[in-house]
Amino acid sequence: MTMANTSISVNARNTIPKIPIIILGIWLLIAIFAPWIAPWPQSEMVGTPFGPLATGDTLLGTDYFGRDLLSRVLYGSRTTLSLALSANVIASVIGITVGFLAAYCRGWIDEIISRIMDGLFSFPTMMFALICVSAFGSSNIILILTVGFIESIRVFRVARAVAMDNLARDYVDLARLRGESTAWILFREVLPNAYPPLLTDFGVRFSGTVMLLSAISFLGLGVQPPLADWGMMTRENLAGLRTGSLAPLIPALAIFSVTFATNQLVDWFLKRTQHDISSELIG
Amino acid sequence: MSGIIRFEHLDVVASDSRVKLVDDFNLEVHESEVVALIGESGAGKSTIGLSALGYVRAGCRFARGRIILGEDELITLSRNQVRNLRGSRVAYVAQSAATAFNPSIRIINQLVEASLTHGVMDKKDATARALQLAADMALPEPERLVTRYPHELSGGQLQRLMTVMALMCKPSLLVLDEPTTAIDVTTQLGVLSSLKRIIGKERVACLYISHDLAVVAQMADRIIVLRNGKMVEAGATAQIIRAPEALYSRELIAAASPQKLPRVQPDSDDEPPVLELHNVDASYGHGAGLALRGVSMTLGAGRCAAIIGESGSGKSTLARVITGLMPSLRGEIRFKGEPLKGRVESRPKRELQSIQLVLQHPDLALNPRVTIGDAIARPLELFRRMKGRSRDDEVTALLELVGLPAEIARRYPSQLSGGQKQRINLARALAARPDLIICDEVTSALDTIVGSQVMELLSALRQRTGVSCIFITHDISKAAAIADQIYVMNQGEVVERGAPDQLLQSPRHPYTRELLRAVPELRTNWLEDRVVEANA
């Protein structure tokens, strides 16, 4: 049994999963072309509040304000995906950089960074977000930065632990012996091997980011009405549940579909890399 | 006389790839007989050993054949029936006793557990038997020892206690899976002799799994040579050792006793020494004690020095101190007459280039996400400022130098075997055109035959490039095969140095003598001779 054979056959069986790619692809297209495909503008009242499905011009009914729900979901994809994605990316960039640096420097630098992060970590998330947003004003940029920073504290912990583990590997010692720079060691030697846990974290965090954003929006400090946002739509239409309206469920389903697809994609990636690693161990 | 266990046409396959891990294996083990299964990694010896307990690893299954233990056919038994057999009629001793014991339960409770579970005896009898067996295994003060926790005992003691645990229920068959591979040679001698004595006393049949021919020669009545799941040769121990018939057995025996590799004559002896150490001390931190204690050595240009010692002797620490991965505490290190800076970060590029390190585990030394070609090209770019075509050509040339085809450059480490990876590590070290190459246990993670090929390659490379070499190993025969000078290390100190012949023939330091005495020789009755010597 040769190594080459096993790893090739494993890769062949592990083709990229179609369903999550299709889901994410469709949402991406919708986000780009929302103004052209949406039947109504997102803030126009077109019917009575909580109108039923498939009546007249409103395919998915109307929301608590009588606005077309389908149009709002389509428009909402722009806000939600861009906000959640940007916040998540910012969280990863800050968390990974600081976490890697702490792991690499060790000693007192690590000690100081870690204690600050522990302090921030112990702060209630929501309160922290509200303080930031009310202090700096509520714009989308501030929202992204705030959520990104809050989530980066969680990324930091994962990134630091992963980097600690990877920095103890022999090939890192050999890179030091070649006189490689700190940046090379962290981003060329350590980062590629740290992807699997960091990407899982990214995928899992996505739904958390959407939720946090919607919570802030619900309190009126996040996405400003009449702009549509899935999280906010779920919350603002909650009252409809009592009268049997599906209005809060539809944006929730949209959030679910994106979270599901992201996690499926991450799972696939993880399985693929785990196979690589386990075949290394056998070798 | 009927056999204790009988394998008939046994096939074990990996479920997902239909690869046969064990292919048509037949064997009958008789009462109080020790049968050794030897072979390199992937030979299927552990799979056979585990199958004697009716067990296959996850992802594998019995595809064909029968295993008959006494009256029972193991493969057809239910899970509960098999569980009743394990520990009571057939028991297993694993390679690493240190990880096999539960760290949070006292030894004695782990020893008696199986006999209580199987209802073989009550706690009083079980404790008495455990203490008796522990005394038979030559453990000091068994009554006190068994009340401790695993972390309070040494590796050798745990390995002995593991054997005690296996023998508790008076099994008819004992499966010993590399029982002394994880322990040092000086400890191994004691474990082997008490193991041999207790096997005779308890009259238990054994399947002894090992890759070490010299050890097997002491323990076994019969030897089965395995390769890729197939039986290559079977015969009495003396016959296999002295007159192996199959080509593969002959290769194995040859690789187990390394021949002297050709000496490399340096151009002239007038050149200043490449490396000098004067009274170097090193420590892993405040209050950790000294890992190196007053180490001095001199390495002439083009020469090869071997450092031998057991685990914890400080031999790998020495490599880390010379390379600057770990700064020394005191003392002076000179490279070509110039003092070397302590930390690798403060050394100039020229010095980094001149000293290259090759490490023990070929998988860990290569970044799994970097292709072979990029790994070898990096030192070329850094140290020799090569780019584009000329760099790629040099990568090909280096691959050729270590006997690998050029297309391997596009592969990732996971697609290579251990021996190939170690060749890549040598090629990468040579890419810098170093003056000194430090090899830290470069063959100990490899199979015997592959390891001896890497040794030959290293010798040939020294001949072609004239590079000086520090060869760190625990294996005295390998050190003697390649080195001009041997340094013996014990507890951070160099206790003796000398030319290989002089050191092997007339060792002066007591520790060197003990070490040499403990290295198993590839002949029968070596162990008996040692025991007689010790008693005299």
C-alpha cells in the first residue's frame, strides 16, 4: 500500500459538495442583482400588515408594515451578507494576527495581550456592542467594526492555541535556522497548517455574527429602517407569529440556508485536510 | 500435543481499499512456546498479534480464515464471548506502558482489575498473585511500588508491571507487541531477562512481535519473517539468524548489523577544526538543572563525530545548542575558529548557511503544505540567491544526488514514504552547501533496511561534498559504522570519547561499559551469557 495511492483516492472521493455551493452562489447573485429582480422597492407599503402568501402582487406576503416580504428578503441579502461577512473577515484578520503574535512572542508580550483579551472576553457581548455603537454613532461601518472587534476576541483564543501548537513543530525550528523572518514563519509556515481549525471557527461564527447584528438592529442601534436586514426582519415580524403569519420565518430560513451552506462547505474542507493529515501520520 | 492457538488461512483487509494487511497467514503456537513475528512497518505483525485477541482495528475486518484458541473459533464468537476471553485466556502487552496505564488509578487497582472482572479470584488472592509476579519480574519492594501512581514509576518499571497485569489471570497465550522498543538499552537488558524468566516459570505461550532481530534472537523459539502481510520465512531461531533462506530475511539480517562504511579522508589535516566546544553548559530554565554539563568537543574539517547516549543524556540538546535554537548558559562555541553567537536570531546569514540540521522525524521536519520542490528551493533562494531556471535545475540535481526522481518536486510530503522524506531532508540541508551537517537520530524513525540505505547515502554524500558531520544516535553499531570519533554522553556530560575501534574494544568509563554490555547481539544465548555474567 503506497502513500500516493491512498491520498489520491481519498481526494477523488472528496469532490466539492454541490448543494452548499449552489445555495451560496444563488444568494451571491441575488445580493448583486437585488434591485433588478425584486418586484417592489424594499420600503414601499404595498398591502395590509401581515398579508398572506401568494395574494396579488406579493408572493411571500407582507410584513408588519405592509411591505412586500419577498423584496425585503432579496434586498436584505445585501445588508446581511455584506455586514456579517465583513464583520467576520475583520474578526478573523484581527484575531489571527494578534493571536499569532502572542503565540510567537510568548513571555510578557503574550501575557499582556492574553490578559487584556481575557478582560474583554468577560464583558457581556451585548453591553459592549451597545456602548461602542452609542459612543461612535450608528452607521454600517461602525456596526461592522464593533461586531468584528467583539468576535475577534473569540478568534484570538483559537488562533493563539493553534499557533502555539504549530510553532512547536520541527519545520518551524528549521525555518528559524534558515533565518526566516517572523512574518514568513507565521504566514508561510504556520498559517497554512492552521486553516482547518480557523476555517471551522469562521463557519460556525457566521451564524453568531448574523445574530449579534440582528440583536443590535432590533434595539434600534444597528441597521436603520427602512433598510432590510434578515436578522432585523425576523425580530420586527415576531408579532406576526400570533396571527399565523410566516413573515418572521422566511428571513429566518434565509439565515439558516446561508449558515447551513457555510458549515457544510467548512465540513467538507475539514474532512479533506484531515485525510491528508491522517495519511501523513500513517506514513 | 494440541496447539494453544492456530491461525488458518487468515486474511485481514482494510475495508475501504481492499488492501490485504494480512495475507493467508498460517501458524500454530504450542504450549510454553515463544514465536516471534518480525518485519518492518506495514508487515502486518501487530495486526496478527491483535487478531489473536479476536480484535481488528477500526476500518479493517477479517476476510477469510479461522483463528482457533483452544476450543473456540475467535472470529465467530459474539462480542461478549470474546470479551470473556480477553485478559483471562489471552492477554496483551503494549509497546508503550507509560501510556497504557491509567494515570489516575493506583497501580495495584489496575493490576487486579481483570481478575476481579473475570471472577477468577477474589481481591486478596489477586493482590497476592500480583505481588508474587512483581517479585518474579525483579521489581524492587513490590508492596510499596504497587501502591503508587503510574507517573511515579520509570518506563522500565511500568513495562514490567504491564507484563504482570497481563499474566494475572494465568492466560494460556501472551501477545507481546514490541515490549521493549520504547525503553533504553540499559533498561531493556533487565526487562528482557526478567521477561524471559517469567515466561518460563508461568509456562505461557507467547507471540512476540518485534522489529529488532537481536532482541528476538534472545526470546524466541521460532521466528516468522513477515513482509507486506505475507509470511516470507519461518524457522527455528538459530536457523533464521545463522542461515536465512529467503532473500528478504537475508537483507533484514544484513541491515541489523551495520558494516563499517568507507572512511572519508579529509584533504589535509592542517585546516583548523570546524567546530570547537569548550565547557558548554545549558539548561531548560531556572531551576531545571543542567541539560548539558561542561561539554567539550573538537571536530576536524571533513570529519564525522558520533554522539551516543540514551534518552535524556543531552545529545539532542547539544544539537540545539550548536545550531543556536537554544542558547547555552556558559562556555564557548567556536566555528572555524570564530566564536558563534548563542541565539540563532543573532547569527549572520553566513553562519546559518554553514550549519545545517537534519532531524529524527522525517514527517515533522517537512511542512505538510509545502511541496518538495519549494522546500528544497528555499535554502537555494536564501543562501545562494538562485532564481528561476537555475534554481529549478539545482533542485533537480539535488534530488538526483539523494537518489530521487525529478518529478517528486511537485509532490507534497504526505505522498512520500518515510525513507524518501528523510532523503529530501538531507537534500534540503545540502542545498545550503554547509560546512557542517548535524544529523539527530536520522535513522531511528525509519525501518531497518531503509535506515541502512540512508546511512549509506549519508556516507556517500560526505565523500562527494566533504561536509563535516555530527551524527547523533542511540545506536552504537551505527555510530561505529560512520564516525571517526565517538562521544558517549550520560546525564548531560561527555563521559568518554575515542575512536570507534578503541571505544568498542576497550571502553574505560563504567557507563560506556554498561552501555556496550546492554546492546543485544545478533546471536542466540547472548541474554543468558549476560545473566550469568551479572550473577558471577
